[in-house]
Amino acid sequence: MKVSVRNKIPGTIKEIKKGEVVAEIIVKSGDIEVISVITKDAAEELGLKVGDKVTALIKSTSVMIQK
Amino acid sequence: MKVSVRNKIPGTIKEIKKGEVVAEIIVKSGDIEVISVITKDAAEELGLKVGDKVTALIKSTSVMIQK
Amino acid sequence: MKVSVRNKIPGTIKEIKKGEVVAEIIVKSGDIEVISVITKDAAEELGLKVGDKVTALIKSTSVMIQK
Amino acid sequence: MKVSVRNKIPGTIKEIKKGEVVAEIIVKSGDIEVISVITKDAAEELGLKVGDKVTALIKSTSVMIQK
Amino acid sequence: MKVSVRNKIPGTIKEIKKGEVVAEIIVKSGDIEVISVITKDAAEELGLKVGDKVTALIKSTSVMIQK
Amino acid sequence: MKVSVRNKIPGTIKEIKKGEVVAEIIVKSGDIEVISVITKDAAEELGLKVGDKVTALIKSTSVMIQK
């Protein structure tokens, strides 16, 4: 299955912080860190844990540019 | 000035494609490409052009995780 | 591969409208239609065409409630 | 009043989970479930409760396609 | 009908720019301008035209803070 | 540094509510209030507190229109 999302940043989960509804996932990818907020249930359904190899996905319309 | 957006990916503009309303900006950042869709007017106000050093900004709530 | 996006609506592509930068994809799913705007390049990379079986994916933080 | 959002999925609230800042609303709509994350205050201002008839609203630019 | 979106900015349409797929709507609201990108079809379904009294709606999770 | 985000609403922080993962920031701007949900860490990195002069930033593709 392929997804229309074209921003795909591979990395390793460095940290997970769970609240009651949402969870913050910090992914280490080379020199950068990508921070994601997803629902806690989504994090648990994927069985996410520190050290997992994952890919951060970002829709192009969500990306802003700073110059 | 600092922005609450914590995902900041530095890179160089590789390609710009302008439509009537929106524009697609492709940013080369190390091994990855980050693709952004912003308004054409925003691209012109920033004077974006190929070769520019820029930073792609992404709000954490826009980032999904694939495992 | 699993994605953290929990809103998955299966359907069939009813219509595709391509602009220079973005494309509108209308997906028929039972009684409802789901309308997506993705980049034209994404639509072409996936080889989307009318009649295709697809799944519309929506991050929970993008969903609003009306009562 | 009409809203520019064209994705409207009618259903019934199946579950509400409230955190301190945000709340997760699960809406049953035919065979599918639509999961929304809104602010807790928004959920309380609308007086949302299990069994309510509601409509999930999703902007087209938030919808991705998987094939 | 009430919507869970809590950011509501009333104003008057100052300008509309239509592309093939999306449209840019500029709303004058007191001293500020609010710029929206919606689908062209949505703009046409609402019959939007310059001078219309409208309300710009923004989900809280889409709002960033600069200090 | 300039950002491609064109919706910039200046105001003063009226209220901050922190959860474990995200925080709600209410900004008073003239007659309106703008409500933002960002990560708690972002709020703390910016050192946000009630009374701060800030600017709410909103990407055009996140803005909907009601008529």
C-alpha cells in the first residue's frame, strides 16, 4: 500500500511521552529530531516504544517555509 | 522572534512550481527532500528562488508515524 | 507497515481534478463522498484513476465536530 | 450558516475521553468509526455526550489517499 | 448547529482568487486580514463574492504562537 | 527571518492551560480571542506566560470560511 504523503523521514524513536488523550513521539533522524503528536491509542495500537525504527509522515500542505 | 513550531528542517530550495493560488517548494536537506505547499503569494513575498537556504517548519500535530 | 492515522475510509475514486500544483480526488464510500486535496505529483506517483479502490486517511486532530 | 468544509460524516457519539486540554470523540457512522481530537473546552461548550447525533467535519486539504 | 471550532473571526471578503482546484479568500477583519485557502468548489457552493459578510474558522490545533 | 505563514494575529496571552503533552494558549486580540493548542514543551521553550505579547500564526490552508 502507498500513501499520498510525500514527506517521509526515517528515524528511531528517542522518546515517548503519553498523556490521557495524546502522546508525543520524538524521532531521531540523523542530525535532526522530528516531533509528532498523535493520539495515545494510535501509539498503543502501533505498539510504539523507544528504539523502534519508524518513519515520520507529513502532508505537504502542513509544511511551512522560513527564509 | 521564536515560533512554537518545533520541527525545523534546514535545507536548500531545489525546485519551485507555481500554480495560480498555491506553490510547491521542494527543499533538499541532506539525504531527504521536504515538500511544502504554500500560497503562491507567500512564496513571492518571501522572494523564494532555487538555491535559497531555508528552513521547513512543521507543527507536531501534523506529523504522523508509520511503523 | 501501519500508520498512526486511525481514520480510514475505504471507497472508490469517482472523480479526479488536476491543477498545476494540487489535485482534488473525490472518493465514493457508501452513502458519503470524501473529498481530498493532495499534490498533483502525489496523485500521479500513486497512479490514481477513476474506479480505483482507495482508502481516505485522516489524522484525528484534523476532525471537527458539529452538533 | 454554511461552512466551506465539504467532508461531512454524520454519526452518533460512541465514546468520549477527556484529558486536561484535549478530548477524543469517537463517532460511529455506519460501518466506520471517525475519531476526532478537539479541545476539552470545545467538547464541553457543545455539551457533547455519548448517544448524541453529530457530524464529523474534515477540510479536504487534511485528507490523504492510500492505494 | 454549532461547530467545535473555537476560533471564529468575523469579517468581509476583500478578494477572491480562483485556481483550477483551490481558491484563496482574503477576509478583512478590523485591522487584520485573514487569508484562507479552500477548494474552488467549496467557494462556489457557498456562492462567495467580494463584500460578503463571512466568518473565518480555525481549529485550535492549527494555531501556532510566536514570541 | 520571515515565515511563509501569512495569517498573523497579534495579541496578549490571557490564559495558559497545560496538560501532560499539549497546552492551550488563549490570546486576546482586540475584540476576539484566538485559541491555540501547541505542545507543552513548546510553550515552556518559549517561556510563555500570561501577559506576554505574542502573535498567533495560522497557515492559510487551515482556515475555513462560514457564510
